[in-house]
Amino acid sequence: MRKVYGMGVVAAVLALAGSPAWASLLAYEGFDYTAGSAVSGLNGGSGWQSAWSASVGSGTNGSQTVTNPTLSEDGITGIGNRMVLAATGANVSSNANRTIFSSTKDSGTYWLSVMASNDGGNSTSFGYVQLNDSNSNVPVRIGYSGGASAGTWYVASPVTSSSAKSDTGISATAALLVLKLDLTNKEANLWVNPTSAASPADATLALSTTSSYVRFDRMSIRVSSSSSNTTTGSFDEIRLGQSYADVVPEPASLVLIGLAGVMLLPRRRQQQA
């Protein structure tokens, strides 16, 4: 039987979509797909230029899977499921990639938020989300390093081989990470479970002063370890915008987006076929 939704719900969702706080949300992914689905080829969310692609580096024992339930961090609960990356073997990596823009961005300020969880591994396990371009220039990445009980959240700039660890006292088990990337002034700031936009950054990093290195048009997510064990990491509720308000929504906003997701569920299911 086909479900019919009240016009009040539809109006509320449309009002949210047109509100100033969400006017600059550039890309969103809540992994609202069927649990058990392979990530490669999935094309939901909004604002992206391509579907997800996935790969396993330096081996074949890895996976990228949509898994239930969603993550819930710092008072924010996701609206779909989550993506779990797993890799087994020394230096084997599990990767998921998606194009954000049709052209490379090398100026301006961008905000990125993601829920991340170090689900299992050892002292050599790591996982991250990075912004990069088609030439493998990586101006910034955020993630965790070390085991789930002793790891640390960090922001890093591979092109300068520099990194800055957060000093929050929060072990790298699960957290809401918020990144402010200032391409114009070549600076990156990381917040771990922030309380507001006015909260001092937990880590700040100067980026390369060479503009050709500090640009991006896509996102890459990876987990790996130098040990032969299995390492797994979860990632969820990815948001890219131009303000803190874009990427750290109020709980009421998530409720409305969840209702919109339910209304669009049949369409999303078709996208997986």
C-alpha cells in the first residue's frame, strides 16, 4: 500500500531546505541505503558529482559496506545507516572515494563535518577523511591514529608532512569531527565534539603556501594498519558547507531531514539497483 504524507510535513521539509542555515550546504551523505549494501556505486545524498567508488590497496582483503545502525555523537544522531571500512593484513587499506565539485577549489573557506568511529584495530591502526584533487594533492585530512583505547584525533597536511593532534582528552573511539579549511589563508582548524562555533579549535595547522597544493574537488576515506590484524572504522553524516551552521545542524533539523528521507526512500532504494 502506498503511503501518503501530510502536507504539513512536506511544508516543514521545504521550509528547512530553504532556510538560511542550510543555504550553503554543498554536499551531504547520511548513508541512507539498505544495510549490507556494498558502498561502490551508491549515489544517494545530495550535492555530489559522482557515485561512490571503492578499492582495496596493497591486497584484496578489504570491504566497504553500509551497516546498521547509524552513528550518534555529541547529541547528533544520523538518519540512515553508516559506512564501515575494513582491511585485513599489514599495510592493506580499504578506501571509499567520491567527487564533490566539477572544478577544483583553491580559495575560500569550507567547513566539513563527519561522525567517525575507530571500531577495532591496534596501536598501528588509523582512519581518516581527506580532501584532495585529481592529481593526488592532499591539502588536509582529519581522522584518528592508534588503537581505539589509546588513539588520538588529528588534522594533517600530507603535502607538508605536518600534523597537529587534538588535545581534548577524548580517546579515538567515536566523535563528531568538524574541520574549517581556509584555502585563502592556508590554515586548517579541527574541533572534536564542539559545543558551538565560538569554541576554541582543538588543533590548528598551517598548510602549504603553494596554492597548487592546497586545492580539492573530491573526498577520500581510508582505514589501514601496519599490523596483520583486521582494522575497521565507521563514517557517517558527512556534510560539506560554507559555515559552521551548515555542517553542525540542530537536532530539530535532523528530525525534518529524517522525515524527508522517509518520503524519498523508494527513490533511494531504486538508486541502488
